[in-house]
Amino acid sequence: LPFVLDLKFPPIFTSLTDVFGFIVNLNFVSLMPLGCIMQSDFHHQMMGYTLIPLVLGGIMILAYNVLKRKDSTVGLSNEIFALFLFMTFL
């Protein structure tokens, strides 16, 4: 952000954002060589970044609802729901 607004942040803040920025902003799509399979532009990438979390969340909610009905898998369904909640805050 400082390169956009030409701001100087305190050194402790910049070092902290450098550490957490690496962990949080992992771009797995750019690590995969999808360019040899198909050509993609900004709109295709944006659609993927938007739809992949929605599809994963839908699958997790579906798995939670299916597992919730069985008494033996209540713990697993709660873990899936907790992972879904965690994923929504990333």
C-alpha cells in the first residue's frame, strides 16, 4: 500500500506486514503452470478467485449437513464447520 499512496509506515508495522503478508497472500494459482493448458486473462483469474472459495464453501456446508445427520460423525461435522468459519475470515 505505501507504493500506491506514497506513505511511510513505521518499521515495526512494515516488518510485521512482510511476515504475515507472505503467509496470508500465498497465490497458489500463479504457482501452477496453467498457461500451458489454457490461456487466461485477468477476467478468467478473477472468476477463479471468486468462484473457487464459493464452491469450496458450498461443498463444506453440504458435507456438514450430511455428516450432522449421523450421530457418529458429529465431531467431524463440527470440525468441518469450524474450518468453514475459519476460511470465511481469511
